[in-house]
Amino acid sequence: MSEPVGKWEQSLLLQKDPLTAKNTPETKIYSIKTLQKLLKRYAYVYVKHDTTGQGRAIYKISKRKDGTYCFNGFTLQGEPLNKCVATLNEFH
């Protein structure tokens, strides 16, 4: 039996195929630095845990005009989360 493929590996596979590459969103390995860069380019960013499923550990992150970061989504346990913080480090 083969090992399950995580979201990162799925993204790499989709980016290789010409039929799916143009419809695959930009995908990066998570770090606070990478998140900050993406939020400068996009109004919001989705962050997903590599191995979870069923909507768990998915966050929609945005940066408001006042500089606060807002996290909306679900924890690893599937609990809803709606929180705004002054810095990304506060969320971690």
C-alpha cells in the first residue's frame, strides 16, 4: 500500500501538469516570513495543515488596514476559530 500524499506534494503534482498548473494557486511551505510576504501581495491567504482533512486546521488569514491580522477557520480539533491579533507571533 502506498503512503498518503500531503497537500504540499499534491500541489507540486498539480503544478507539473499543464492541464492543472494554470488553475493551481500559488503554494508555499508555511513560515511567518512567507505569510507576511504573501499578505503584502494578496488580500487574504489560506493556510492548511499538510496532513489533515475534513476542513480541520484551515485558516483564512487577512491583514486589516489597521495592521491587525485576522484568523478565521478551524483548529486541528475542528473547533471554529475567529481571532484578530496585533502581530503574527501572538497567534503562534
